[in-house]
Amino acid sequence: MRALLRLIGVIVVLGVLLSAVPVLAMRWWHPLTSAFMLSASLDAALAHDRRYRTQYEWEDLERISPNAALAVIAEEDQQFPFHAGFDFHSIREAVQASERGKRLRGASTISQQVAKNLFLWSGRSFARKALEAYLTVLLEICWPKERILEVYLNIAEFGRGVYGVQAAAQRFFHEPAARLTADQAALLATVLPNPRLMHVDRPSPYVLERRDWVLDQMRRLGGRAYLNTVEDPPLRSRHARAAPGGR
């Protein structure tokens, strides 16, 4: 029994080391691709879709418009500067909404989405969620908040085969990410929850309404002044109105 426990302990330690090394390395090395990009390319290949192309071009955070960073925080994770990887308040609200019969809303933080998109696969299995939680903790330990945000802005999917704000800005607005306006950044952020159903180039009335909500949240968060420091931003307004669609 002791030998078995030692073997299990060795396996656990090796697993932690094997996962921690690439996470720590990517604090400085830019990812060449992501698990989600590879999965999408494989799906296209299996479907014999020769039109599919992955559009991905890394851009450093200081060369990305502050509007883009602010927009994704306003849309996806307004508590990003404060939490340690998990927004338990949003999780509790999502569960309570589900118990009242409403559609279960996502409560993943930006850190969780980086862990999932960069290293894992899509799905709702317990094993994947457990790995996502573990990798999220590793990211929060090994990376500063600025790095997590930088990677998210570069690997998030904004349309079929379009990954990162640089590729998205060029594809949809024919501009580099550094020149994104507040309206453009808000529109990009709006489609993030489901870029396969919501489209930047063909925005539905819901997407336009949601974009306006994101712009309002960006103003409430303090505009460009909010991004002067990721560690000490102004608090989110307690009176921010609910997102359209019950989000």
C-alpha cells in the first residue's frame, strides 16, 4: 500500500511539473497557437472544408488599443483586476438564476477562458472543468494580470477562424488593433460569448443593443483612465444596469 501511495505521489508531482513548466514559460513566450485553434482546424480538415483558414497574428499589449482591453473586461469579466481567477459572486448569481428557471449563464472569468482556450477542449465534462480550475490557479500564480489579459486578447475567437484582436481588427475594420475605436472594440467584445452565432460584420439588433451596453459599461469603468493600472482600477458602479438579455 505504501509503495502504491508513493507511486501515486510521484505521478501527481510529475503531472504538476509537466503542466507548470509550459504555463510558466508562456509568461514570456508568446503562444504560436492554442488548443481551440488546433481543434477548429482539425474539425475543418475532417469536414473537408478547404475554405477554412486560421487568422492569427500576435500583438503585444502595448500595441493594442486600450479600448479593446477595456471592452473585453466590460463585457466578459468586470471583476478581473480583483479576483484570483474565479468570480464566485457571478457564479452564485448564475446558479440562482438557473434555479429560478432562467437559462444558465456563463460565469467564466478571463483567466478561466485563457486556461480553457489555450490548453483544453470545449465541453462541459467534470474532468475538463477540473483541469480548467487547476490551470486557472496556475495562471494566476505564474502570470501577472497584464499577461493574462494580453494572451486573452490574442487568442480569443472573434469569428470563424479569426483569433485575436489584431486579426479581428484587420478582418472586420481593415485597421490594426492599435487603432480600434471604442465602438469597434465594444462590437468585437460583444460577440465573444458566441462568435459562431453573433457576427461583427452582420450585427443583429441584439448585438447592436449589447454593444451599446458594453460602451456604457466602459464609461462607467472609467474609460482610458481605468487602464492606467490593472492592479488598482476604480470599482465597478454598484448601479450599473443589467445587461440586455438577462446576462
